[in-house]
Amino acid sequence: MTMKNLINKPTIITSSLASQLEIFSELLNIKHVQNNKLVGYTHSLDIDTTEYVKEQLELVTFMYSGLEVEISNAEDLDLSKYLKYPQRLPVFILYANNSRKAVKQGKVNNREFTDWVVSVIG
């Protein structure tokens, strides 16, 4: 059932939980993604940046169901393999099927961050 059908026919016939979830996802503009993981890297001692990374990842989880998110310590990974400026944190790396798909470095406002996520995930 699409949004157009809901508007034209407001009574919803319950057929299955899956179809109901699909309807609500469409109404709320929530997209489901699989095999994607967004990791935010920061220094463990930098509390402000860690909070920023947490907020951005929480924001993205509302937009995409099924997207796995994680906060990681930048010291745990050799970021120089992936980045031109590995000392510039925070860093967000989107992995698709366990391969690096996209990278976003530095702090940006919520709108810029969500625009980036939408541009790389769809």
C-alpha cells in the first residue's frame, strides 16, 4: 500500500506486520539498508567530539533502519591507510559489504551530515 492509497483510502486493512512496517516507513520517510555500517572515529579522551559523533550516529539511525552504527577509538585503526589527513577527527567511514565506501572528515552541522549520508547511501 502506498502513500497515495492511504490518502485515498484511509482505512487500513491489517494483512501483515511487514506490510504495516512498510507503510509506516514510507510515511516517516525511513529507508531500510542492509550490509552497511557507519563508523564514527574519535579520540577516546575528547569528550566533546565523542558526544558529537554519538549525536550524528543517533540522527542517522532514525533515517535508516538496518544501518549498523558504531563509535570507535581512532587509535584502534591505522587511519592513514584510508585518509589523506588521519589526524583530522572526527572521521566517519561508511562501509558497504565490509569495504570502505565513503569518508567524511571533520565536524559539520546536522544538515550537512545528513545530506552527506543521503548522498552516499541513497
